[in-house]
Amino acid sequence: MAKLQEKAAPILRVAVDVPLYRLFDYEIPETIAAERLKPGLRLSVPFGRVQKTGYLVSLEERSEVSGVRLKPIAGVLDREPLLSPGDLRLLHWAARYYHHPLGEVFASAFPSGLRQGRAAVLGRPARYVLTAQGREFEPGLLQRAPRQKLLLEAFRQCPDGLSEAELAASVDNWRPALKQLAAKALLQLDDAEIAFAVAESPPVKGNPVVCNPEQTAAVAEVCAGLDRFGVFLLEGVTGSGKTEVYMQIIGKVLERGLQVLVLLPEITLTPQLENRFRQRFAVEIEVSHSKLTDAQRQHAWLSMQQGSGAILLGTRSALFTPLPRLGLIILDEEHDASFKQQESFRFSARDVAIVRAKLANVPALLGSATPSLESLYNAQAGRYRLLRLPNRAGNAAAPAVRLLDIRNKPLQEGISEPLLAEIRQTLEKGEQVLLFLNRRGFAPRLICHDCGWVARCTHCDANLVIHFREQKLRCHHCDAEQPLVKSCLSCTGSTLRPLGLGTERVEQILPGLFPDKAVVRLDRDTTQRKGSLENYLKQINEGRADIILGTQMLAKGHHFPNVTLVAILDTDSGLYSIDFHAAERLAQMIVQVIGRAGRADKPGSVILQTRHPGHPLLTTLIREGYNGFARQALAERKAAALPPFSHQALFRVQAGDPFKPKAFLEAVKNLAAAGQTGGTLVLGPVAAPMAKRAGSYRYQLLLQDANRQALQRLLDRLLPEIDKIKKEKNLRWSLDVDPVDL
Ligand code: ADP
Ligand code: ZN
Ligand code: ZN
């Protein structure tokens, strides 16, 4: 008689948020029924001496680790997985493609509260209402407590009660008064359930503008493909009506009862778009980016995950938000480098968004005035559908652009005589001028006129930047700062000179040149305080600014309808970079800055000050526009077998010791060479462009292959072996697949 084989309980394979390329096995405690354990569940697991949040990857029959007694998990945090099987597939794909630890990839999909194991409940903001007694109470009796009286009167006018946010908006320092009223039993917390507003009305409200023929064609093409995967590249100059096209298509997706994910590169652009969306759509719109509180982001995440949110507007980090009824993904300003995460899990939100659309079988729409060379190449190859909006919407004419040769011309803090004259003329007409200089601070260098000493950062291979108003020298790479010295640290001489130009320096001379004209400077230093950027933008749009001076912050998306003259003071920085991406970035930046001018009925003009008026990048850009530049740049990339004609992966290593990083990469290179069957190029190791930064010495090793799969196979083989290389404790390495800067 066969003995009944006792079936062993399954074990749990768990991804934990640690930078290790492995998963961890746990037992199921008796108190938990194995049937309810599904992949994607958040678990609480013992890890070393602490408890951590883990993510259930799979149930396995036996553990791969032998001879160790497995620990049981401490608990299950969700009744049902918050992530769908499709979400899990995407995370697994991303971890594999970017060769990043699965636990960290999982963690990046959750807002921080959920990552820390908090309950996944859609909290609603606290609301207060008057009690029966409170409704009867005569506010006049509170004469001696004016704030309580004020509060009570506010409640009288709002029978539905007031939320904390509404209270904060109407009465200063409301909380103590509220407590006192509650103690007198005049008001209480409203605990009535708020039912989700079910959208009975159509999702699109208001009267949309009438599309021009190009917009109509673009909308029709995308809408014809709403029921399946496809990538559309919407190329349209600034002001050509791309956002209008997005909104028309979003309307159609909402009418089908589906959700839309809209990704933007910059936090600063979200309020503008959010406003336009709120005016157009009568649905729940959620916003997610890093400037919001954890609670706000968690709210957005859960409301999308539970399906009540219809539109999610967010930056890169919103990409992995679960969307059970996903119908469309839009990525605006798709060329923008900030879609690539530059630390830890180095994913490209653009590329992962396309994979997500493919897994969900929905269309992805990429938009830009200056599409990335990768996307243009994909369009040429027929993988993406190219949609063009060649003209500005409405009546706005394209600005006239010209190169201004400043060789041998006298400059006043970077401004030449001819430019000065143009600025004066524009201001006399009561129109606005925009001056672009991509360097903040007063001057990028402090030099001794006697001995040539230059103030350097002791932690980086970089000069210290002068911040004159604050009397500081500051490193823009590690944020180290010191007081502005008055005498040379080398020869003690006192003839120290600022060299080069920053926005602060230009700002200083403008009042002298243009008395009684208002100047607004927009850069990271002037917009650090919360709300300051919004204030400046308001000031500009209300016409309370004549000259707008700023860094690349200006190049991105903002509408300045009364600006009719745009000047780039120093076009040349970036013309001669060692990184092949630099030319593309520069061309995009120039075109984006140009796009700020003359958007309304006033024609604009653009002046590019340069010492290289014959440089092919500039002449092609002026003569043939961005498309001409892109054609030429792609031809150059092809000749050099650079991306998108090949694929790259970059190992970066840093350590406090100057020699260890190179030795480590030599070992990686040897591992790559051993057993190499394909033709993957292994270039380096070489010192990083900034060989020392924040006290660490840095090296890199580049892998390149025309065949993406071959490169991936090599990385698959390499990574487990790299983990075994003996290394210094403080040596840190990372892998960047599809790097956007070298
Ligand atoms: P983009 O996103 O390409 O910069 P927008 O969609 O913001 O362009 O459009 C630029 C401006 O033109 C906006 O003020 C918008 O309301 C307006 N606009 C867009 N499409 C049309 C149209 N078909 N007719 C008139 N005005 C339009
Ligand atoms: Zn000196
Ligand atoms: Zn530094």
C-alpha cells in the first residue's frame, strides 16, 4: 500500500527593496492561507534585524538556497495585489532590460507610503460640520473669541461642512479655534461616507476650438487606432496646437470609459496643463510629481489604481502607476532628457511607456517640436507613425531667426551693440524681450590677474562659480560652497577677476542700460522657494516684466505671448562637446528657445550671438530648421555607428581611491572578453568626463553593439559575474542601459 505523499507547503519567492541581484525565499506561516497568496502582493518580511516590505514574485515548490532554515513572512499587507498581472509583466521586463535589482524596480512602482508598508486606503481629507447645537448657536455670543466667531460664521454659510484645506483658505490659525468649538460640541468631524461622484455628464465639457486640417488629420489617425498598440510621433513646432490634439484624442478615450496617462518632463509644466485639462474635462484628474507630499501622491496612485481617476498627469515617476482601464499613453516633450532617470534604476520613461502601451495593447502618442533622433529614426523605419503640424495654430507667424557674428565686437556683459539696439526698439514698442543664457551664478570662474590662479572645487574637477549677491563661491556639481575670497589663495594678490558670464551678472547691468524697465530673472537660484516660479510667470504674463532673463528653465513649454524678441547670448557653449548627444541637445534647446517668441499676433524675431557663424550645426538649423539638422545629425550618427544605429550600455564606477575604479573596470572588461562570441565593442575603461566629483574618482566602460539582443545577452552573462569581483567597500558601480550622457 503506497504511503500518502505529504505535499510540502509552497515557499514564497520575494523581491525586497535592496540593491542586490537576487530574490529571497520565505515560508508561509500557519496563520496565513496559501491560497490567498498571489504574485504582486505586498508582504512584510523579516530582513536581517529589521522588517521590510517585500513583493511576492512567485510561489515555488522548493527553495534554491539549501542548508538554511527559511523564515516565515511576518504578514500580508493587502487583501488583493495592488498591481495587475500586466503591471507585473512590465516590472519584470524593466528589471531584465535595465539589469536592475527586481526589488528596487518593484519599489519604484509604489508611492513611498505604500513602499513603507502603509495600508492602501484612499484616505479622504478630514471635513467638519456643525452639530445640531452648533446650528442653533448665536455667533454673537462669541464676541470675546473673534476667531471662533469667524469660524462659526464660515460654517453657517456652508451647510455641507468645510475641509481642512477650505478652512486654511478662509481663516488664519484656524486649528485652535476649531478645537475649542469642538470642545463646546458646536461642531464635529463629518463621518458620512462620500460616495465617488459617478460621472453622469459627458466627460468633455466646454466648446473645443475648431481644429485646422493638420490637427484634424492627426486626431483622426490616432483615433482610428485606439483599440490596439501603435506608436505615433506628433511633430509640431511650439504653438502648433499639439496640446489641442492631445485633448481631442483624450476626449475620445474618456468617452470609451478608459483612463489616460499623460507624462511630462518637468514639474513646472504640470499646472498649466492641469488647468487646461480641468477646463476641458469633467472627470477626476490626478497629478503626481516629486513636489507633492507623499500623501498627495499616494492619493493619486490609489485613485488611479482603483479606477476612479480618469486622467493621470505626472512626471517620470508616475509611469508605473496601475491603470486598470488604460486606454492611451501620451508623452509630451518626448525628446527631453529628464525622462531618463539618472540614478539608481536608470530607466527611460519614454521607452518603458512604449513597452507598457504594447503590453496593454493601447496606442502611445509622443509629442515634440524637436523629436529625439531615436524617435525620428523609428518613424523613418516605419515603426512609428509620423504626424506633422507644420504651422502655428491660429494666426501666429514663425519668427525670423538670424545669426549675429560677435567676433571682434565690443560686448557689455555678453550683449553686443546690434543686440542692444534691437532690445531697445522692442522695449520702446512696449513688447517683451527674452534673453537666454544657460549658466546661473555671476561668473563661472574667479581668476587671479597676477598669477593666473583659478578658484577650484577641492572635491571635483571643476571651477567654483561666483555667486556675487550672496558673496559665495559655489560648486555646481557637489554644492560645496565657501565665502567669496578677496585675495588670491596662491600669490595673495588682490586683483581677482570674474571670468565669463552668468545670469546674475547680466541681470546686474540691465537696469543701467534700460532704466525703468522691469527685469525678471528665472533660474534655479531665483526660483528655489515654493511658488516663486509661479509668481514670476504671473508677473510676466500680466505684463509687469519687460526683460526676461533666464536659463534653460525658459526653454521649456512656457507661453510668453508678448515676447517678440528672443536672444541667445552664448550660442556656442555646447558646439564642441566630446559627448555625441550634445549637438542634439543644443539644436533642441535653440529651437525650443526660438519657440518662445511671437506666439500671438505679433511677429517675433530671434538673434543668436555666436563666434562660429559658419558652424554647420548652426547654419543648417537656420536654413533648414530642425528637420534639416536632424537629417544631417542622423547621417553622422550612421557613419560613426552611434545610436540609434547601435545600442550602448555604460558601466560607471566611483571610489575614494584614484586607482581602484579603473582596476575594477579592467576586471569587468576581461570578463566581457572571456567567452565573448559576438561583436560587442568594449571601449575603455576611461576616466569620466568629470574625473573627480564630490570627492570620488570616476571611470567608465562603454559597451556597444549594433544588435540589441547581443548586447543584452552579454549583459545577462556579465552581471552575475561582476557581483563576484572582489571590490573595495566604498567602491560603487552602476550600469546604465541606453545612456543619454556619456
Ligand atoms: P502646443 O502644445 O503645440 O504648443 P497648443 O495646443 O498649446 O500648442 O496651442 C497653442 C495656442 O493655439 C493655444 O492658445 C491654443 O488654444 C491655440 N490653438 C490650438 N489649436 C487651435 C486652432 N485649431 N484654432 C485656433 N487656436 C488654436
Ligand atoms: Zn594670484
Ligand atoms: Zn564640487
